[in-house]
Amino acid sequence: MAAIKNLLLGILIAMLMLSAIAVIYSKYQSRQLFIEIQAKEKQLDDYEVEWGRLQLELTTLTEENRIEIEARNRLMLTLPAQNKIVYIRP
């Protein structure tokens, strides 16, 4: 009878140890996933900042008078006089 009790006690202790190890492993995995989520959220924030910058750049580049401004400032071009303009009909 004592041998059966000792055997059951040994099995219960082994199961308790396995359960404790499983809890520790689960907690470790949870922390690893949390760290990964934090890294992905930071990456998402970086992408959102980049997206905003690109949207601003697109807005700047698509201004209607941007070409005219660039032609005047960088190339020193001016509009020709009205009588110098030649219209070509298709």
C-alpha cells in the first residue's frame, strides 16, 4: 500500500513539475510574441510617417503651377510675347 502511495506521489510530483515547466514556457512565448508585436508596431509607425511624407511630396509635385515656377527659377525661362506664339492645328 505504501509503495502505491509513493508511486502516486511521484507521478503527481512529476505532473506538477511538467505543468510548471509548461507555464514557464508559455510565459516565455508570450513575452517573445509581445516583443515581436512591439517591433511590428514601431515598423508600422515608421511606414505611416513615410506615407505621410510621400503624400506631402506628391501634393507638392502635382501643383498646377509647379512646372512654370521651375521653368522660371531654374531655367530662367519667361513666357513669350503674344505675337511670338504660334498655334499648330491638328
